[in-house]
Amino acid sequence: MRTTKFISIAFMCIFLSACVSSLLIGNQLQSKLMWSFLKPLVGFDPNEVDLFETPMVKDRMTALLGDKYEPTMKLLRTAQTIQQEGALFYVASRYAPPKVQEITDKAAMVWNADTNQMAVMLIKDGTPEIISEQIEGAKQAITPVLPKELQSAYDKAQAAKKSLEEKQKALLDVQKIVENPVEAVTDNITKKIDEAANNSVEKVKTQTTENLQQALPVAPKVDQEQLEFDEALKKEAEALEKKAQ
């Protein structure tokens, strides 16, 4: 049974290799063919079934990654299982222990059966990145969808990167104070003076506006009913004058 499955997979690879050059995102026929190829492989070790050497996979990955292909594949070849989550088929490099997950290099390859889009999640030196196939000339990029475990890993790496950048900035600020305390203190005082000056200007503007409003005479309220009554009397007088003539 296992041998038959491998023979079927090999035949499918040969059949599909002729289509690689014309692969397009959103192509339903190619998506069905890729599904037929990947679906029987779910649960298998990607290295045992030569997933990464299959032309329909390798050609797309080399075109997508360029110079990053080899270092990414070194990580991907540590993957042990081809997995599926809904329309997403993916392989992910082995995860490091939780204590160093945010900074350890990781890679994952994801294929979306709904869009026929191939994407790679890469975390290199603590910097997360998602590289995905796009339609050439399209006005709007297609955002790749990640399986839950990969999205979680990506979000953690983003948070770790932000935290590291904030710590580095704080360290630079401290370093600046140590190296040139006078300049650092001067900069801090200048900043506070600028803030105080800006606040004072705003307060003066507000107070001046209020004082002007209080000093200006209040326009008397117009009695609309009285105006209408006066207008009616005027018309009545004009009518009586015309009759007298």
C-alpha cells in the first residue's frame, strides 16, 4: 500500500512538472493538481518523500526566495511532518525550547489551496519575515494566511523584536548620559523647557480668547415675533394709504 502510494506520487510529480513555469495564483486547475499531490503526503516526513526536490515545489521556492533559498532550506529540512490545517498545507522546522523560541532561527513553507499561493515564514536572527508569491502587476498585495501555530510563532517573534529594540534604545540613552552627562542633561532640560514653553503659549492663547469674548459687547437678541408684527403693521399702513388715494 505504501509503495503504491509512492508510485502514484512520483507519477503525479512528473505530470505536474510541465506546469511549473505557468503557475499562477488563483489558478483553480493548478490548485486542484497541487492538492492531489500534497493531500496523500500529509503525515509523512517531507524528506522521505522528497517534497523539497519535487520540481513543482522546488521551482516555486527558488523563484520566491532567491538568495535566501539555501539558508531557508537548511532549516526546512529539519521538519519531520507535512501538516494540514483546513486549506493550508505546511511544513515547519523543528521548534527550539520555549526559552529561546523568539530568537532562534525558524522557517516554514505554507501552500494555500484556496489561492494557490506559496508563502514562507522566516525568522532569522530574531527578525520575522513573511515572503509570499504575488500576482505580477497587481494593485493590491495578497496577504498570506498562516496556520495558527505559525501565526503564534510569528507574533511572538514580532513582540520579541519590538521589546529588543526598546531595550537597545534605552541602553543607548544610558550610554549617552554616561559618555557625555552634561550634553545629556542639557538636552533633557531643553526638551522640558520647550514643552513648558509650548504649554505656556497655549494657555496664553486660551486666556486671551476668553478675555476677548468677555470684553466684546453682547449682541442683543432679535425678537422675531416683534419683527414680524412690525412688518405686518407696515403692510397694513401701505394698504390703507392706497385705499385713501
